[in-house]
Amino acid sequence: MRNALHYAAIEIGDPLLITSLSSSTQKIEQVGYLQQRKGRALCVDVDPKFRPAKGTPIRVSRLDGSSAQPAFSSEIIGRSRLYGHMPVLLIRDQQQPAQAAFRIPAGLRTEIYWQRSDAGYSAKTALLTDLSGEGARLFARSLPDVEEVSIKIALPDGFIEASSTRRSQHTSRKFSPDAQSTQLQDTQNQALRDSFSMIECHLVESSVFRRNDLDIIHALSLSFVQPHEGCFRLVRFLERQALQRGAEATRQQAAA
């Protein structure tokens, strides 16, 4: 049967009827409005007292006047606050296929930071595996116990060099390549690195990727609080690298 989302698209601002089952199998209904889409999550504002647990199966339908359109199945993947004050439920976005949420493999060293629920602070290393301009997926040995986290991405040297070359092509040639211009270039390169520090994110999904006797590897899906222009540029750089590697492999095969 065709999913209702394919013929009843949900738009920002649409009223939604969310139906869940309590432990006594009694139906619980709540009306909210779609405020944002973040990665693979629908952000729906609801009564703060409506707090179904993460993983709770639900039915969602778009209200049209006084009637509800055909419903689709989804689940609660967390809670968050928009603009620092608006409580929202994070509902899995069934309109967006999982494979479309992230654009390109990355394989970059990353650090993830969060303020723990016990008022402590954590900073852990992780591996960024997939990236887009609006979110990321990474592997980590630690699972944050909160939904608001920040990440710092270690940039590839090639990306920094390419950015520096592009800047020099748009800069006046009145400065000779002396110590002063070299210092300016170093300052600009550091500013580029800093722009990939403390990228604010929402943790929208987590799962156990691998478990053994020594440790557990968690797969984390993050949605950026704001689209990150630098990450869009990094994605384009990684795409060009992948194409170049593919072309080189084809040439080597043809020469063999």
C-alpha cells in the first residue's frame, strides 16, 4: 500500500494530529504544528505535558479543516527546543529516505561535545562518516545523554589548500609573497578551521553499530541547528576528490 505521505505532503506550518497508545492501550491524541524539518526529523510543537518516550510508535495525519487526512506510521525519536524556548517533538520524517539525508562519505576525525545531564561536560573523539550541509553521521564510543551537542571537524589539508588558492585568485596582487602575506594566509587558514569548531547540532537518532567484549560503537545521526555553508563547500570538495579517484582508477585499469 502506498504511504500516505506520497499523496498528502506535509508543509511547514501544517496542523498535525499525533496519535499514540498508552500502556493501557488507550488512544492519546495531540494536535501540533510542523515548525521545522531537521535532517530526518519533523519538529512538531505540542503541549509540553505530552511526553511520549523515545521509540514510541505513533500515527500522524495532517488536519484539513475539521477532518484528518490519511495517516502514516512513524515513531518518536526525541525531544528538543527550537529557538531555545519552544518545546518540540522530533518525529521520524517518512518523506525523506534515509539514504538521502547525507550526501557523501567523509571519514574525517571529529570531536563531539555536550553538557551532560548531571551538569558535567564531555568531549569525545569520533569518526565523521557522512556529511551534508545540514547534518552528519558519525561513529563514537560514547553516547551523549542529551539532545543538544556540538562537533568540531578536522579539515583535510587539501581542502585548506584549495580554499587558500581560491582566496588568492580573488585577492589583489599588490602584496608580494613575503612574511606579511604568509602570516595573513596562516591567519585565514586558522579562521577556516575555527569555522568548523563548535557546530551546534541536535542528536536526532542513535543506534549500536558494533558491540564486543571491549567496547561499543554508537552510530549517531546529527542535524545542524543552522545549515553550515562551510560544510556545503567541504561536501563539494569531497565529491571532486571522489570523482578524481574514480577517474584515476579508470585510467589505471585501461593502462593495465
